[in-house]
Amino acid sequence: MRTRSDRPQKLAPFRVYSPGSLGAAVRHYRQQEGLSQAELAERTGLNRTYLSALEHGRETEQVKRILRVLRQLGVRMTLEKADW
Amino acid sequence: MRTRSDRPQKLAPFRVYSPGSLGAAVRHYRQQEGLSQAELAERTGLNRTYLSALEHGRETEQVKRILRVLRQLGVRMTLEKADW
DNA sequence: CTACGATGTCCGTAAATGAGGACACGATCG
DNA sequence: CGATCGTGTCCTCATTTACGGACATCGTAG
């Protein structure tokens, strides 16, 4: 079982409503993990340049399209640390 | 305050872990709104062909990349009806 | 000061992908 | 049956975008 010693901690969920907020969340979680862009890039097989752009909410027509669809449907997107 | 007459209803949140699950969620919410792909396409200014592909989770590289980053960071993405 | 790590950013290129239009199919309606 | 609607799918074209490499800046440790 799990002891409640060091609490799982109510990790605030991130509300994603734009490419910018998505990027901010990614950066937040990346730093929380103590990873550099380069390390995360390597682990995910992605380009560091891409990650930098992602965190800045740039180059993401795609994300905007999807968020537009969700907004139109009245759906909210949230990100949160999987506490398990 | 808010009366509990017609409950806000515990709308099940969707867990997004792949392009496919994202598509399934979009379809679910679209139908819940009683919209056809064509109508949603018009309202969002997107192409119906694109929406069809999106709902089918047609391996959108973009989404996969982002989900890969989130998974690597141990972050969970969820979609849910904004009940307001 | 010097060295180094982290990050922002620019460039050229190749690949991914959305737009638009068209056609097929199945279901429903009259 | 014929008409219509919703959706899947295919094609082509133009645009978008990620990759890779390189360089500049900034902060910090030595």
C-alpha cells in the first residue's frame, strides 16, 4: 500500500486554451523534471529547435485548429501530472 | 447559489493518450452537439476532409509528437465538457 | 576572465499535411 | 424507386513545418 507520508500533492492542472498555454505547460513540467530541452529532445526523438518553438507556442497551426474545434464544441482541455 | 434541479451532470472526462483517442473524443462531442462534420467544418473554418481524418486519428504526426512529449514528462491530457 | 551549459533563433531542405473538389456507399425519407 | 444527407476516401496542389546545423547570448561555475 501507499503511505501518506509525502503526499501525492494536489498538483494544479493546466488549462490549455492556446498554443501559448500549451507551451507554458510543457516548459513547466519539463523544468519540474529537471530536464533540459536537449535531454527531452533526445528522449522523445524530437528536435530541440522544435521543442523550443513548442514551448514558445510558435509554429502550431495544427494545435490552433484542434483547439478551435474543441472550443466550438464547448470542450476543455487540461494537462496535469499523472500522480501515479 | 445554484439549485440542484437539473444537475450539471458529471460529464465523463476523456483521457487523451493517442491521436485515435483524441479523434474519438471529438466525434463524441460533435455528435453530442448534434452537428454534422460539414457543419462543424463550416463553424470552425476547417475542411470537412480534415475533420474526418481527425476523428479517425489518422496518424497526425503533430499530435503524436506532442503526446510523446507529455508522456515523457508524465503528464496526462484530458478533455471534458465545459459545464458552464 | 574563461569555459560551459541552456536556450533563442536563423537558414535551407525535405517531408508532412490541410484545402478543395469529386465520387462512392449506406441509410433514410417521401 | 429517386432524392438527400452524412461520411469515408482519393487526388493534386500549395503551404506549413520539423529537422539539422550553426551561431549568439546569458548565467554560472572554476
